[in-house]
Amino acid sequence: MAKINENYSKLPGNYLFSEIARRIQAYQANHPEADIIRLGIGDVTQPLVPAVIDAFHRGVTEMGHAETFRGYGPEQGYDFLIEKIIENDFKPLGVHLDMDEVFISDGAKCDTGNIQEIFSQDSIIAVTDPVYPVYVDSNVMAGRSGALGPDGRYERIVYLACTEANGLKPDLPKVPVDLIYLCFPNNPTGMTLKKDELKVWVDYARANRAVILFDAAYEAFIQEPDIPHSIYEIEGAKEVAIEFRSFSKTAGFTGTRCAYTVVPKTVMAYDSAGKAHSLNKLWLRRQTTKFNGVSYPIQVAAAAVYSPEGQAQIKAVIDYYMTNARIIREGLTQAGFKVYGGVNAPYIWLKTPDHLSSWEFFDKLLSEVQVVGTPGAGFGPSGEGYFRLTAFGSRENTERAMERIRSLKL
Ligand SMILES: *Cc1c(COP(=O)(O)O)cnc(C)c1O
């Protein structure tokens, strides 16, 4: 008899986005003429830039000729892309990486979801709360979570609350943990850590032989100096941190799929006898067994992101989104909201007015001004009382939504 992995039964339904869709549909059914503006979208909307498209075409054409056709590539990615990544994303930060420390993949979602496989079943994981759900759910599936409690927290997961009380920056865990997921700039709060703030985490991990899983999917949105783009800018991080990057938000690859993960050879974890093992070796083994690489034309397209034209073109797109972020941030502030993020990230995290719950505020925005965002409670218990808007909409819709929100009766 085939039996299921019962850990899957511990997962709540994918309630957040289906519930949002259900409420929009219900509203639309009663108000067929309503012009609803969606600022809840967590996906890019601008097309791939010309430099990327040209390279993509070149890669496809090469696949159609015997002399340039390519079959299976290296599972870890082609050297031409890895070289460009090291040269452009790390060298200017003073970070030296070897070619075999960078692993090209089809997404940071997959990598952040899969990385837990190389750690012990009894690892204690810590996540910030609110959180990108992949970190939690992938550990639930693997059997590390324990049961989901009535307060919305799994009994064996350590939640690092990020609320107004700590300026939405996590405090060190009060109990010992083995793996720490950090995402900065953060989705959903849009917050960042400065170098000295991130150093506290690196020092903690070094002192406790923990590993930091650092999601830097939004580093390209950083505008201010003194915000680290990579955790390896922090002294000692190459001993304790794995970093995830993605072309998804940086260069509009959400539908194209390309990302990479950095696993320095100096990052160690320990077996039950206390012997140190290089996580680079384990991740290489995992990837070469379960993954067959990103397609050649897509890696050619990703490499074009680093050409001078590519860099200028993606910067223009990021500037477009960050102007939206500024419009939202300023609009909300003028309307009297308390807002976070939106300075170094395409996400704006606002405190709901009048102690409304996240969902009450969702309903108010939808019914009174026909604007849709994402209830903070959907990202974790500490997201209750907060609400996320994103800068990925069009300029026109962003401006119209802010006009409407300013007219809202609070
Ligand atoms: C969008 C996003 C990613 C990127 O995922 P891909 O699989 O590379 O598209 C990673 N982490 C966070 C927190 C994100 O919001």
C-alpha cells in the first residue's frame, strides 16, 4: 500500500492567494462595473530588456545548428555565466569566489526550498516572521516542523518576530538554532539590514556553528549606501553563509527562470560524530543527482544582463519600479499611514489604521476604493495588523491607486 508523506498534511491550504482571489471575485460579482487596481502583485510586469532578448535569440539560433548545438550542460551552469557573475556581482564588493562556489539554477524558490535537504533531519530552523513561505513549508514537508499550533506557529520552528517593537528587524534567537533563514532586502516588509546589523548574525552563526541561508533576491533594488548587497561583505560570512540570488526580480526572469546559489567551500556543517563537512560538496552532490542544469539559451540570456547595455537597461526598469515605490511610500505617508520599506525594496509594508486586522483592511480597501493588496497575516502571525503593497504595477495604476487611498476615510 502506498502511503503519503504525512508531513504534507501539516501544511495549511494555500489560503492566502486563493482567499484574495475569492474576495475579489465576490466583490466583482456584485459590482460588475468596478475598476479594481491590483497592487498585491509579487511578480514583475515589465518585459525582458532588448540586450537579454537579443542574446536569447542568439542562443536559440545556436541550438539549431550542428556545429553550435548543445545537449546536457554542466549541472552547475556554464562557465561563461559563472565568470560574469563573479566578475560583476562579487568582485566589485571585494568578495573573491571560486568558479566552483557558484551554482546556476532555475530559481531561488527551488534553491531555498531544496537547500534543507543537505541538513540533518533534527535541525532547528529559525525564520523571520513575517516570512517568505517557501522556507517554512519546505521544512514542514521534510518533517522538521512539528505540528501547527493554534497560534499559527509550528511547534519546532523558531519564529523571529519583526514588528514595530523592534523596527521590523529580527532579534537574535533566545534558544539555540542550527539554520537561520534571512532575506534582505525583505519580502514582504521591504526592510534591509545595515552592515553592522548583519554582522551580528554572522557573529552569532560563527559562535554557534549555525548556518545562515541568506536570500538576496532583491539586492538589485538597494539604493542607499551602507546596505550590504551580499552577506559576504561581512567579515567571516564565508564560513557560515549560503547566499541565494535570482535574475527574476533583477532582470525580469520570473517566467524565464534563472538564478544562482553561492556555497563557499569554507561553509561547514557537522556529522553526529562532530566532524566538519563542506556544504559545497553536499550541494554539488545534490544538484548533480537531482538537477540537470538551466537551458543554454537562458544562460546566454542571463549572461547578457552583465553587458554594458544589459546593465543600463535593467537599471532603467528597476528605477521605474523604485519610482513606483517612492510614489506609494509618499502617498501613504501623506494619507497618514505608518509605512516601512519601499526605499531599498519594491515592497511597502504599512500598519493598518485603527487597529484593523489585515483582512479587515483588505476588505475596506477593496470595497471603498477598489484597491487590492496583500494582508500581512498571510506571511505569518507577526504580519497581523500589517498590509503589503508592491511597486511592480504600472506607473498609471500606482498613481491612480494612491489618489484613491488618499480619499479613503480613516
Ligand atoms: C521572488 C522571490 C525569489 C525569487 O524566486 P525565483 O524562483 O528565482 O523566481 C526568491 N526569494 C524571495 C523572497 C522572493 O520574493
